Amino acid sequence: MSFRADRRRTLHHLGLGLSVAGLGGIAPVGLAHAQFRVEISGVGATRIPVAVATFRGEDRSPQPVSGIIRANLERAGLFRLVDASGERLDEATRPPLADWRNKGVDALAAGSVVALADGRHDVRYQLWDVLKQQALGGQSLVVPAGDLRLAAHRISDEIFEKLTGEKGVFATRIAYVSKVRNRHTLFVADSDGESAQAALTSVQPIISPAWAPNGRQLAYVSFEAGKANVVVQDVFSGQRRVVAGFRGTNSAPAWSPDGRQLAVTLSRDGGSQLYVIGADGEGLRRLTQSNAIDTEAAWAPNGASLFFVSDRGGGPQIYQVPAQGGAARRVTFQGGYNISPALSPDGRWLAYIGQVDGGAFRVHLMELATGQVRVLTDTRDDERPSFAPNSRLIIYATRAQGRDVLMTTTLDGRIKARLTTAAADVREPVWGPYVTAPR
């Protein structure tokens, strides 16, 4: 359960029945179309100047491939996009690289989209190092029309890796909960919020979604039995099972890095305490032993410890406890109200929601090695931060213009992207892992 008494919603009310529909796997939902708008709120001195030309044949393509690539790179925070939308380039013709160097461009990408007779599309691209005056390589992807966005994300990932040496995250997925009137839907979507598909629809709230490390399962809290139970669902088949349905409430699931266990918050023995249970629902063991509320567990990437929220010191703060149990160590000291811990996959960073002077709830980032903390946002109602699998971006929920929206931010807080939808409030975001299996 969440410490925060939510003023806008009833996500953590107990004793509610759940009406579930659409459990046969994820299904496309027309109203889910959304688009990130990249909002530059600062200047990054180390951003690489990159140009992405409009792909030849893109005007006849169902998707704006080059536009998707540009938005991805800009949202990453490491690149400065130089306008090349009007250039007539493709992957087969070597561009005048000296001219592009004079325009201040370090890297140039161009390509083509060709519709094939069988209805598929051949998407090709080439990337050039303008400074070294040489090609960096390219790719050809033959995909059905429905996978053109995915092809653009994969090209974006290749460009990101060729220019930075690190893996991109554009072809990964996110999950979030949407509310339209009295219907709550758990969505799975591309990392930019597009191609959203419904994994679960309910007339009652859905809370605390969490990705399994294999990217095939989501754990979440369901009220189907008249109380809060933790459910695990396969996002491809729709098969689901209750893994924590004990007396009292069962909430706040968090997968261990190896995917074999879940940390959960249970009130079965009185009060809210942390437990660890096998992903098959077996082998329950209690992790914390306190008279306080202990909740919102998050595993360290190495699996050796968990971070969690407790009010054992008065107000809610973040603590760390060994995975086998033992004494807890307080982690946050700045401010009197800190919740929702999230660990970066590289183990360097802790993101959380902290209350600042004036009562605003904002995303904070702590460097674990030094304990240094900085505030990344200037909004008032931030919730539930979650790291991208390359530890470069954070997704979170907030309020903007009277609505619940999702945002991403770079770790310096300078570049943010807002996910807006036509008819829904969106919240409870969680960024999925790298997945090698076909999507």
C-alpha cells in the first residue's frame, strides 16, 4: 500500500469488488493513442548534434519513421537535433558530408521505406560519422505495417548505441494504468507511449503494476476477491494467477532481479510488513519485524538487499534491509516525507518522491555512492518514478493542466517529455526491461 493519502483517487481503498474483462492477452485499444511532446527545459553542453533526414518514400508510409527516430533521440537527452527534414537523402547515396560538417552536424542518418507486394515494408537506413567522413553502418528491416513503429524504435536504438556505446531503450515497453470515467485499464505500450494495448480492464482500480525481469509478466494488485490480492499475469496469453491472497491486504509487489521471488506488503499478521514469496506463490517468509508500516519494497539490482518505505522514525522515509532479513538502515534524511523508491538497473541511483517546502511532491535523485540528492522536477504532484533499463531516463506520473499525465526526464532534469492522451488520466507507470524474445 502507498503511504500517500491520495487526494485525487481511491486506488488504495480496500474491500472493493473487481469486475474484470479482456483477460485473453493484450488487445489494441483505439483510444489509447498518445504522443510524447519533447519539452526542452535546459541546455546540455555535451549533446551530440545529429541530423535525421526524412526517409525516401515515407510520405506513402503509415508511420512517420524519421519523425519517430528524431523524437526518440531528442527525448534521450544526449543529442541535439539539427533540422534535415527537407533534405532528399536515402541510405544508398553518400551525402556531401563536408557540407553537413559545415552545418555543425556530427552524425547524419537517412533511409527509405518501401511498400512490398505482400503488404510488408522494407525499412532501411544508413548512419554516417560526419566528422570522420565515413559510414557507421546501417540495417534493413522487413516488417508488416503494424510493426513500422517498432522498426523505427529499433533503428533509434542502433543509432543510440553507435553514437554512445550504450544500449538504447526505445524498443522497450512501459506499463501504466489509465482511467476513463469509471473504467480502469492496465496498458502495455511502446516506450514513447504509442501502440498501447490493454492487458486488463476493470470497473475498480488497478494498482502497483510491476514488470518481471523477463518482460513477459506483470504483477499488480487486484480487488477481485473483495480485498487486495497480488496477481501475476502473462501479458501475451492473458493467463493470470493469485500469488498472494492471504488474510488481510496483499499489496506492493516487486520482482527480485532473478524473477524467482516477489517482495510484497502483507497485513496477515497485523500491521503492514514486508514479506518475500516465490513467484509461484510458495515459500512465504517475513522480511521485516517492526511495529511500523513497512511497504513499497524495491530490490537492489544485485538482489542482495531491498529498499522500502517505513514510518518507524515518525514520518515516512526510505530504508534498506538485507534480502535475508536483519537490521534496516535509513537511507533518506533530506526532508520529512520520502516514498516510492526505485533503483537504477546499474545500481548507481535511487529515485524517489519527496515532499519539499510548500508541500509539493517531486522526483528526487540520490547518488547512492555519495548520498548526494537533487530534485529533478518543478511540478507539485509527482508519483511513482521508474528507471529505463539503461538507467538513462526516468518515467513518472504527475499533474499537468488539471489532468494526470506521464513524463520522462533525463537524470539531470533538463529534458522532459510528456505523454498525453486524448481521453484518459494516466498514472502508475513502470518501465519494462530489455527483452530478447519477439514482441
